[in-house]
Amino acid sequence: MNITVFCSAYSLDERYTAPAAEFARLLGAGGHTLVWGGSHAGLMGLLADGVKAAGGRLVGISVELLRHKAYEGADELVTTADLAERKALLLSRADAVVVLVGGLGTLDEVTEVLELKKHGLHGKPVVVLDTEGFYAGLRLQLERMDAEGFLPRPLAELITFADTPAEVLERLKA
């Protein structure tokens, strides 16, 4: 399975890196392909290293602006002209989307993927690994949108949340 992962390109505390490393190990050991932002930096690099070490395949989708941070050991590395093209390619190459901890770029990516899914433009599963309750605020906001009629489809059809790396893969298989 080609699993696109959105996550931080910053170096983070172990409480965030340890679950990401475990997810990378499980992804690679399961024979999956990581499709990601193509960076060697921060959590992105840790994820790529872990998938590769566990026997998985790496497809990096970088952007010209960040070409200097491209991961050298990818099985395939594509460089796009801009961030919009990068997001579109990350989604088109995915069988599923997983969201790990991240900043504004990650938030932008997941909300765009959800907006497209809301309109029926893709049906790929989207699973958030909610490490340390990092996405509790997002989850609460989405639940409120669902409860108050702001979503045309039930929230459970758009996104699911998982507490552990193993649970993420279980949800993707379901």
C-alpha cells in the first residue's frame, strides 16, 4: 500500500519521535511504500530512515523551494514547482493518508485532503495518529462541525483518529 504521510520537518521531543519511529518500522516491515514530503529534515527524515531500515520503499515528493532538504536515499524523488502541485501529487500517489504531528504545513495538507474528500473527489482513508493528544483541539473542532451540521457527510466517513502506530495500520486495513 502507498501510504502518504503528512508530518513535521522539525526535530521534536522524543514523546513525538518515538511513536513516529514505531510507525515507520511497522510501515516498512509491512512492505508498504512511504509517500512523503521528500525531506531529510526532522520527523520527515526520521520517518524515511525508519521505513527504509525496515525494508519499505520511499517515494519523496519534494518542492523546488525545499530541494536543498531532499532525502538522498529515496527510491523515487519527484520535485514539483510549488506547494499546491506537491499536495496534489502526494494525494494522487496515495492509497491512504496518515497524519502525524506537525505544524501549519501539516494542518494545511490535512484540511485540504478532508475538503476534497468531503466533496467526493477521493475516497482514501485518512487516519490521524494523535500522539500525546496533539490533535485533541482539531478533533474537538471537527466533532463540533459535525454535530452542528457544517459537514455534508458524517465525520467518521472523512477521518479517524488512532492512539498508537499499530492502531493506525489496523484502521487502514479495515
